[in-house]
Amino acid sequence: MPPTAPVLEARSISKSFPGVRALDGVSLTVLPGRAHALIGENGAGKSTLIKILTGVYQLDEGTLLHRGEQVAFTEPRAAQSAGISTIYQELDLVPLQSAARNLYLGREPRTRIGLVDFKKMRRDARALLADYGIDADVDAPLASLGLGTQQMISVARAVALDANVVIMDEPTSSLEAREVETLFAIIERLKAAGVAIVYVSHRLDELYRVCEDVTVLRDGKMVHTGLMADLPRLQLVATMLGRELLEQTRRERAEGEGPDPDAEPVLDVRGISRRNLLHDVSFQVRPGEVVGLGGLLGAGRSETGMAVLGAQEIDSGEVVVAGRPVRRNSPAAAIEAGVAMLPEDRKLAGILPSMSIRDNIALAALPRLSRLGLVSDKRIDEIVAQFMKQLSIRATGPAQKVGTLSGGNQQKVMLARWLCLNPKVLILDEPTRGIDVGAKAEVRATIDELAAQGLAVVLVSSEAEELVDESDRIVVLKEGRVIDELTDDHVTERHLMQAIAGETDEAEQTPAADEQTPTPDEQTPAPDEQHEGGADDE
């Protein structure tokens, strides 16, 4: 096979699930000795494509070629036997087995009579880890080792399988800076040996440092492929988000509308931190203000919202609501203080589809609607009727099962559930995801109305247009850190994308000659500048 021929190639791959077109004509060409970035926001189709490449899913349409020959992997073992190894973000190892057993799981060395040769396995395991600069006790149960060490053992296992393609799905999400450097050294060794790398990451610094090629997916389609060096950071962000570099700003407010900038904050988030997820995140929200949380996938947007609610544990910092600190890591305490949250996944963490609209709305408020253990059905009916009217929930009546409603109306039912608690702070995580255009407009109008009534709103959204249109201010996150805050005339799509990409307008730059903006290859941070961060699952 010529050295420039693809080692793995997907041609016009399509895959559908009930009601969802996960991939639509996606192509990917992976060359030996090069790292290929596969990127896209949540729901772009990255995970589905990886599972097709590795035999977890079978394609509906298209062609998959390995070393120039058409293949159809019907199970992961078949792909692994062909030399395609995968390092998943969620470790697929056996925590109660030793590191050595995990390294050689399914391919243990044997004695002459067919028994596992434990002595040789431990010796080979030590040599393998030492060869890749990984410091770990091979006899220790995997679960007793740090998460970063477990991830590095997963890497060592994958590259020790005589792989010609190694797929790495967010491989640095659990690694410390030193471990990241070890991983990058392994990647360079693999590339020098002719191994092809498919690299999935939300960290732009890593992409420009590691990868020669890039493919961008959006909504199940390939929207860009080419050389990494030919795609500037700002354009990469715009391509991922599906936005041109527009100057669209927040909608105009009528005179007298908007939050009072001198008002005391209803929500004061003070330096909340969680190892590998959040790092000294601080911001405030005043009455009637909508503060957006922006950033790419894995920036820490949802984690910040969950931390304010107390559902994401934090190690340090505090959340203050209406001047009073809230007990850390306690959703009950946060809700009692006046915090409510509309979760990102309404089906997993929100609605109860087999229950009625009435029961779904009343669920959160039952403790407040009962006296001496007795619930007032009349009061429940009044509240449900009030919010069905206020939010224009379209249904045959309060007895209709929520699972039979449209996505937009399901979202409104969840919103009504929390509004009936009269919250002071409302956190909305992707409130318009998965609903039609008309329903989106209604939800956005509801956000405006709630803010006008004095509610403090935190809006988490992956849609640049939505953040800009709805937010009074935007707090921009990257790898769990606040990197910028957009206010006033800077609440635009261009400024948001520039903040995410780490760039500014040339007109606003006045650097010295030796401080000019570096090229993508020059923007790699030093080892001690590598940041830790969490990741939103696709």
C-alpha cells in the first residue's frame, strides 16, 4: 500500500435511529502517520461515526474501507482484529482487576499447558508502561489508581494491540498537565511509526498541536474537511456552530426595560471549583437580568448550572442567593433558597412521560401544597390551570399524558413545574434544544416575560444566536474557567466566537510588534499552561 493511501476511509456514511437521522452522507479519510481531528458540538454525530468505524453500529448507507478493501465490521472484536483500537472517554476497563490484567485482557500470555502466565504478564506490563512513561503499579486493582492513570493505562492497552488506527475520544478529559504531555509524546511516537490517529476533542489548543487534518460535523453532516493549518481558530468555531461571522446583537429593548445595573445581585457565584471540571468560576445575576453561559462543548456550562443547583459537587467556593449563602452540594437547600433549573435532557432528567400534565407540574410543589400530609386537589388544579394558560401549553387538558405532547409543550410543562415554586433564580440549560421553530419562539418569549417580571435567569445554550438574542451579558467559559464576559455592545455573535477562539478584532488590538497574534501552530501552550476541564457527553 502506498504511504499516502488512506488506512481507513468512510464514504457517504448514513445512519438512522427511530425518528433521528444521526449521520447523513458523512465521509472521513484517515491517513497513516497523521492525526485527524473529528470535531463538532453535542449531537453532531461524532460518537455515531466512531461506533460505525469500530463495529458497534452497522451503517445504513455508504462504504467503509480499511487498507483499501471494503469491510463491514459486525462487532468491535472484528474491528480490533483489523487493527482499529479505540480509547473511549468513559473507560471500558475492569476496575477490580489489576492494571496488568486490564492491559492484556483477552490476550493474556499463556504457559505451555495453556494457563495464564501471570509472571510474564506482569513483567511485560511493567515494560510496556515504562516504555510509554506511565508510572503505575501493575499489580494494583485498577480502581485504586487515579482516574488519570486509569486513562493512561487505557491508552497503553490500545496502542499495544498492534493497531494501525487509534481512535481517541476526549483522551485528556481526566488527565493532569504532566499526563497530557505523556499522551502527546505517545501520539508522536505512533505517528512516526505510521499509525493513524482519529482525535476527538473540544480543546482547540490540543487540536492545533496534535492534528494535521480536520473534519467538522454538524447535525449529522460533514460541513468541512481539510488541513488543520488552513482553518483559523475563529473560522473553526464559526464552522462548528454553523454561524457566519455576523454582527447580530441583542434585540432592542423598549425604553425602561432591562435590569437595573445598580441592583443587588439575586445570584452571586463566588469562585466555585471542582477538580477537572470547574476552576474558580464567578459571576452575578441581578433581578430581571438574563446572563448567558457560552462556550464550546466541554467548556463547563452545564456543570456550572448543576453546581449552582447543588447537583454537581464542588470542592470550594460558594453560591449566594438573595444575600444568603446556600449549603454546598445540596439541591434541596438550593431549591429552598429559590433556585430552579430546567435540565438539558428533559427526557432523562425532567419529564415523567407516563404521568399527566397535572402530575408533572405539581410534582415539585407538592410539599408546599400539603398541610399535615394532606394535599389540596383544588389548589393543585388552580396552579396547573394558571400555568397551562400562562405558558400556552397546547393539550386536550391537564389529564393528558406528557409523553404524548410535542417537544415544545413538554419543555413548557417542565418550566411550569419549577415556576410554581416562585423561584428567585431560574437556570435554563438548552431550553430550546429539540423543539420546532415555533416552539422556540414561544420559549424565548417566555424567557423575556420572566425576566421582565424580575426573575434572575441563567441561560445555557450552544446556539450563538440564542445566547446573543436573549442575554444581557454573556459569561464565556473554556475548560471550566471564565475567560471573558461580554457586556453592552460586545454582546454580539462575532465577539462571542472571538472570545471562544481566544481572538479579538484587529481594530481593537494594539499589541507591540513582538506580540502579534500567533499562527495556530504557534498558539500551543507550554506544558505548565495546559488546563483541566470537563466534558459534555454527546
